[in-house]
Amino acid sequence: MQDSQEYKTKKAFFEKVITLYGRNVVVEMLEDRNIEIHKLHMANSNKSDGAIKKILLLAQKRGIEVIRHEKSALSRISKNAKQDQGVAIDIISKSYQRADEIKKLTSYRLIALDGIHNPQNLGMIIRSCAAGNVDGIILPKKNSAKISPLVVKASAGTLFKIPIYFCEKLEDILRELDDADIYALSLEAQKDIYNIKEGKKSIYILGNESEGVTPEVAKLSNEKLIIPMNRGVESLNVAVTAALIAFMRS
């Protein structure tokens, strides 16, 4: 039985919804009128203090629907009972889209993340890519940090300024993008990042500092690259690596 068009439309809508939590983050989202907001979620247990009053006032000014929940229900929405502070907000991000959309592009320069678990690193990577010469980031849902308040903070307001293409597993989408030049950053590579000639479609895969790019993902690359370093320095923070790649060309 095929899914109805109504179901597909609804599913596509909610795939673009990112739920964030915490009073400071919610205030930041509400104050930025460039950010489209779906709903505001509040725990019934919240006391009417300064932060909560400010949140409700901002929501009222923007005509945003406020839904009240028991604390346990709010925690299921935020998925972080210890840090949600009784508030969560649904953001509609047009820049957050399925990785299948990449297939529609005739040219691109992307950074793909493999096993980046640190939210601060993810946020800084987003910031560098948004500022540099990168057309988007491929972010798998498995084996990766999730979009969270820590990512928002580390991105310094750039989270929604660059396309983030989500997929379940990085290997699956890389297999489908077989017409692209796929480079895996590796300490074992012989060729450095400054000695390649990019084609119309390029993807750079970054792994975490401990293990690098996973073997399964590395097998799908066309070539392995290294960043040349001096004075016996063996490796760089992954966010620094992303920044170097982002500004490789003007």
C-alpha cells in the first residue's frame, strides 16, 4: 500500500522541523524574526518568572501557538529532561533537507561528517562552512551529534545560513553520488589538499579526531588527502580542518 500524498506532504514538513530547548535558546529563536517557528512547548510546572514571561510575550507578539504539557511530556519532546528548563521550540528550517536533494544540483562543494559527536565541533564546522566556500554539509543521523542548543551556540547564529543535508547513514548517500569526486581526509594519505584539481562536484569527508574516517566510508572515496603540517604536529581539531577546506579557494 502506497503512502497518500497528504502523508508524504506532512512527513516532508516535519522533516524540516528542528526542536531546540532551554530558555536562553528559545528567547534567541523568538527574537530572530528571520527564523520561522512552528510551535512553542511549555511545561505546566514552569513558574511565571522573568524568563518565562519574556518567552510568552515574544511568542504572543509573533502569534506563535503555545502548547502546554506535563513535565514528562515536555521532556519527551525535548529529548533532554535535564537541560530543557521546561521549554522547547519547533523551528522550521528550510536549510535542513534530505540528502537526496543533492542529486538535483549540477555542481557543488560539500563537507560530509563521519562520526562527529562533539556538538561544539559541529557548531564550529557549520560556522566555518557558512563563512567559506562550501555549498552545504552532509550530516548523518546515525553516529553523529544532533542539532542542539550547544550546536546553536557554537555556530554563533549561522546554523540556518547554509544547507545541511541529512541522511540516515553516510555510506548510503555517498554510494548514490557516484559522479562526484569524494575525498577522505586521512593522516595516512600521501597527497595533500592543496595539490588537487577540483571538478564540478566535490565532497570532503571529515572523521573524528580519535578514529578518523571510518573504513566503511573511506572505501567510498576516490582519493585520500592530508593537510601538510609542520613542527611535528600530527593532527588538527576537526573544526579547524573544516575551516581550512572551506577557505581553500576564493
